[in-house]
Amino acid sequence: MATTLAEASKRFVAELNNVIGREVQVVLSNGEVYKGILHAVDNQLNIVLANAISKTGERYTRVFIMYRYIVHIDSIEKRIDLREFAKQAEKIFPGMVKYLEETNTVIIGDKVRVSEIGVEGVGPVAERVKRLFEEFLKSKGIE
């Protein structure tokens, strides 16, 4: 099945959104390198890093980087594969769980979304999913 440009663009944005709030390394066209938390991205791909460190060891509370200077952005943190969590959730919520591979997210009952960042949703199902997700993370040694 061929992927359309629109689908690929949606995947790109979803992947970038999954990295917001996580540690990244940004390499610039002039050779500078910054490591920090990806704090914000605008629609032109200008970015803001929080708690950034340059390759020379200088520390910055915030670094604003224009898109035209970015060569690449590397995610430093190890990703949590939520496919396994989806299998566990399916045992408790049969027929209600959908795993979205392209964004590494789990949707439960159309109202609860689970990503590496956490659980989004309200109500009794969301509360139960939050407890299940906390147990899953603890079993993986992630807290």
C-alpha cells in the first residue's frame, strides 16, 4: 500500500510531537551541537530547546534555533514500544484497543490515548488505563 504525501506529512508531525518534552541533540549547519529538552516547535520547524548544553559545555535555559540552520535533530531517549502495552490492555479492554504503529500510540475506546508521554483522557476508563500504564512502566524499570 503506497503512502501518500499527506499521510507521510501527518506521520512526520506525529513523530515530532512525540519528541516534544524529550531530550534531543540538534546539529546545526555551522557544526554547533546542542543537547536539551525539545520544548517547542512552530509550523516552520523553528525550535526551542530548554536546559540546553552546547558541545563546549555552555548551559542555556532556552535556545531558539531557526529551522534553516538545523541539519538534523536526534532523539536521545530510548523509545518505549507501546505494542506490548496494547496487548496487555486488550486483555482488560477486549475489542477496544487499537495500536497505531506510525505514532507509537494506543487508543482505548476512542476516548483514551496512551503515548510515551502518558495517558490522555478522563473518566473511569482513563483512570484504569493510567494505573495499568504505571504498572507497565514499572515492570519495564521506567518510572
